[in-house]
Amino acid sequence: MSQSASPPLRLTRRGRLAVTVVVVVALVAAMALLSSLGSQARPDHLDAVPAGAEPAGGTVSGTDESGQAGAEEGAVRAPRPRPVPERVVSQRGSGELSVVPGRTRASDTSGRIVRYRVLVEDGLTLRGEPVDEREFARVVHRILTDERGWQPIDDVAFARVSAEGSDVDVVLASPDTTDALCAPLGTGGWLSCFNGYATVLNARRWFAGAASYGDDLVGYRRYLVSHEMGHYLGYQHVACPAPGAVAPVMVQQTKSLDGCEKGPWPAEAT
């Protein structure tokens, strides 16, 4: 004996609407889950990591601003600072300079000791946040005391002080304040200078780099500090010696390499 077939199931208009809502909610939840999993599997771009920051959960290795080797081979490399858009560096600060506390002894006392202070303009900002003054001071010191720098060439030893009595100051200032401190030299809001008692580094160049160095902000900072300190030591501007040669550090490399290759260190072109 056979059963008679049951009539097909029919949904009312309200029932069909309820099913549609359930399906849409399920699809949205699934897409959110996939997006979350994808973001966990994909690390952030290194460009988004602030200069000097360490990658979470990894051992910092590779080379830093001093060019010295890091920890064990194969470990995670510390992110290098990259140039930032010029518009995110403040055009002007307060016009007042503050000494960054800290001191270091000269690494070699056999030659002439040059005592320097580090000063940063108050109110200087990067992406709307105060500039890390101690990081700036740390990078400057590593550049000045690097074996490829002026110490072995000019028989000097740099010692950082934070009190009066320095031989020279290293200043980080906004473009407007740089222009004021460098006058009557014409820095035009984008160059740096040595003004007779201080190397004045334009914050826009420090964070945004220069077209001549492209994305190599580490190399450009080495050049910038070495070039302006070279003026303090008595060196003047020179021209590129030959196309394709390494540029002497006293070439005005911010403006142009003039046919030379980048030369951030004094020792590389001697």
C-alpha cells in the first residue's frame, strides 16, 4: 500500500524575508572572519614601523645606523627608517631650542676631543606627534663616532655633553627656524647649514630625505651629519671628481650628486 505524496512546502512572504535576512547575516559574518584571518597572516608593512622600533617577538639583527653587525645570523632584521612625506613634518616650531640630556665620553683621547651638544626645537612634530629627541641624539652620536666618519680622518674624538662649554652644537630645527638660524645663508626652507657655532639640520630633510638618496634615509642622514660637521672641522664644498665616482662627503649631495654615486661617509672617497 503506498502513501500519497505530501504537498510541496510553500513559504509565506514573511517567511521568505526571514530566510533572506538569515542568509545575508551569515555571509557578512563569514566575510568578516576571512578578513580577520587574512590580517593575522599578513604582517604590517615595515614602512609603518617607527624608526628605532623593534619587531614584536623577534630578535633584532642586520645592521643599524652604525653599520655594525647585529645578533645571530638569520634573525629578524630591524626595520630601517624610510623617508616620510614632507607635509607630515612641521613647517615651524616654537623657535626655542632645548638641550637633549645625555653625555658620552670620547672613545679615543689620543687626538683632539670635540665636545658637542644636541639640541631640538621645541614644538617640532612628525605626523602631529612630538619628535623623539633621544632617538635623534642616538643616531647623531653613532654617525659621529663611526669608524667611517671624521674621527680617524681628522684625528678627533667626539664626546657628547649636555651642559655649557660645548665646542659645537648639533641642532634639529623646523624649516622656518633653520632659515632663521642659518641666515644670511640661504637655506630656502629645505637645506641645512653650519652657521659658525652649530650644525643646523633641517627636520624636513632629516625625516623626508632628499631626491638624490631616494629611499635611503639611513644613508642620507649619515651624509647630512657628516657634511655639516665637516664644515665645523674646516672642510669646504667640493665638486664630483668624475662621473660614477663615489661622491666626497663635502659635495652638496642634497642638491645633486652631479654625476657621482652616493657618498655618505668621509672615508669612502679619500
